[in-house]
Amino acid sequence: MDDFLIIGGGIAGLSAGARLSALGRVCLLEGEDALGYHASGRSAAMYEPRYGAPPVVALNEASGDFFFATEGLLAPRGFLMVGLPGEEEAFEGTAAAMRMQRLTPEEGRALVPPLSPEITMLAYRAEAWDIDTDRLLQLFAREIRARGGQVLTGQKVTAIGRGGRGWQARAGERVFSARHLVNAAGAWADEVARMAGIAPIGITPYRRSMARVAAPEGHEIRRWPMLFGPGESWYAKPDAGALLISPADETPVEPHDAWAEDLTLAQGIAAYEARVSAPVTRMLANWAGLRSFAPDRNLVIGPDPADESFLWMAGQGGYGFQTAPAASRLLADLAGGRAPALDAATCAALSPARFA
Ligand SMILES: Cc1cc2nc3c(=O)[nH]c(=O)nc-3n(C[C@H](O)[C@H](O)[C@H](O)COP(=O)(O)OP(=O)(O)OC[C@H]3O[C@@H](n4cnc5c(N)ncnc54)[C@H](O)[C@@H]3O)c2cc1C
């Protein structure tokens, strides 16, 4: 029997597995044939420490030590908010929340030369980085295996029950057992809780779409900061020689293998083209992913109040990568009975007990 059976091979499950493997034997089950197939393979891969509600910001900031100490995980990006007349209120709110510095249009154009002359408001923050998300996922998977744990793909869990001194989960013909069950199932987190006879929390998946388009001709975009609209209304960022553009949509959906709708992608491209005078000429690829939030939009980390052997690692929303180092450390602190490194108010705001 293993100590921790983790359901979900995205960033939540893999980071949890890496930290929990210091406490006992880990077995991680991923239903798809590859790790990071769902949300974790479809993100914008940013580390923006000021992005999110205060408990999320606390996790982001506490993750910094790990990110900066691990070679090759981060690359400088920065982000630039650009506002048109009529967007003043959202601009002021976002600039204050993200502690951004005002720029003149000339300073903005030094960063992104084709910015539209109609842009009247600009704010910048250098503290934002691209995360090498594939490397991060692999690093955590390697750590689990190096400590004698298993990371298994193609193992979709369809039934969960109690047995012996812990949990049993069925995937195909195989039955796995462990003392603790870790719910890191992303959009399916409530479904997994229900299977285990644990009360669901109300984790809701919201679809977000992304177009990958050819870089505008005649522009060297590699060093452009991430561009975004006040109040998270759209964003664009360089990505390996191309440009990612998202309408920053947030449509509640059932858990599924998400895809992007043409009209939604077109809205993002129109928002970008209204602000950057370098039209999109060619779509290279597009996708959508599910950002899954608890009702209060904070992550859900720790033992379920009704059964301490059921551990939640869910509700990663739009922050799963940038919070992973600290979120997984918190889960291991709670599972191992250690005093968490994070302050008590943050731990309470992230605890599953807040929904009891
Ligand atoms: C467009 C977009 C942009 C984003 N940008 C950023 C960003 O810039 N920075 C950032 O930090 N975050 C970002 N995010 C959010 C981030 O991607 C997510 O928070 C994170 O990937 C969630 O990870 P997860 O492991 O919880 O979920 P997932 O990656 O979805 O993993 C859950 C896994 O559980 C598996 N599973 C479910 N049920 C079962 C079962 N019964 N049996 C076995 N396996 C099961 C699924 O197959 C899935 O692989 C973005 C997300 C999107 C969609």
C-alpha cells in the first residue's frame, strides 16, 4: 500500500507528489496518455507575483524562492497595461492592485513600437517572468520517481472506495490503494470528491481561449512585455517567435476537453488590433483550457474537514503554475503535521474547512 495516491497529472498533482514524496511513497494516476494534457498544457506560462486575491499573492510570493533558485525556470518578460479612453476606472483599479508604474506613450512605444497612437494610459511592471512549464512538470515528475514513487499515465480513475486502512481507486483493471487520497483533478475535482463520498466544494471550470498567431512582419517581438487590457479584458504575449493572443474569456462549462470557438478568438484578436498597429496576418494554432475556481476564487489546499485522509489540491484557477511551489509545500506541511511556512490567515483562506 502506498502512502499517497494522487489523482491528476497536471501541475497540481505533480508538484504535490514531489513534496509529499519526502513524507512517504507516492503513486500518481493521470487519466490521459500524457502528463499536463489539460489546463497545464494550455496556459500562458506567466509568473506574475501580484496577480490574484491576497491569499493567491501570498502563494505567488512564497513561490519566488523556488523559481529563482532553480536554474532555467524563469525568463524575464514584464507586463504593460494599455488603456483607451473610456477604460479609466478599470485601468486605475488594475494599476493599483498590481502596483504598476505609469509610463508615457513614448516610454510605452520604446517597449512596443507599434502601439496605437490612440492609447492614452499605460502602466508597466517589470516583475513578471515566463515560466518554462514543461520543464517544471518534468522536474516534479522526476523528483517523485527519484524517491521511489510512480507516475502513471493512461490510468483514469472510475471508482473510489474505502478498503483496509485507507483508500482504493479503480482504473481499468487495476486497483490502487493508499493511506491518503490527493484530489488534484483540476476541472474534475468535484467529480473525484463525489466518487470518494466526500462533499464537493463547488469547483467550477471556466474556459479560456488562446490564438497563436504569426509575429507581425517587420517587428522584433521577442522582448515585448506581455500586453493586456484594463480589468483583464484581453492579453497578448510573445511565444517562441510567435504571438499568443487571448480574449481573456471566462465561460463556465462542464469539465471536458476544451476547444476554442472562432468568434471568441476573433474578439481577442480585435481587441489586440485596436491597440497595436501591427495586424494579425495568420493564425498558427489555437486552443482553450479550463481554469477551475472555488466559489471565492482561492485555491483549496489541505485535508477535508470530514475526513483528514482526503487531501484537496484544487481550485488552481489562473494561477496553478505560479503558486505551485508554495501550494505544494503547504499541502505537505499540513499532511506531515508540520507548522506551515505561510501565515495563519492565508492558510485559513486556502483551507477546505472554509466551506464546511
Ligand atoms: C489559457 C490559460 C492561461 C493560463 N495562464 C496561466 C499563467 O500564465 N500562469 C499560471 O500560473 N497559470 C495559468 N493558467 C492556469 C493553469 O494552467 C492552471 O491553474 C493549472 O494548469 C491547473 O493545474 P491542475 O493540475 O489543477 O489541472 P490540470 O492540468 O487540468 O490537471 C488535472 C488532471 O487531472 C486528470 N484527471 C481528472 N480526473 C481524473 C480521473 N478520474 N482519473 C485520472 N486523472 C484524472 C486530468 O486528466 C488532468 O490531466 C492558465 C490557464 C489557461 C487555461
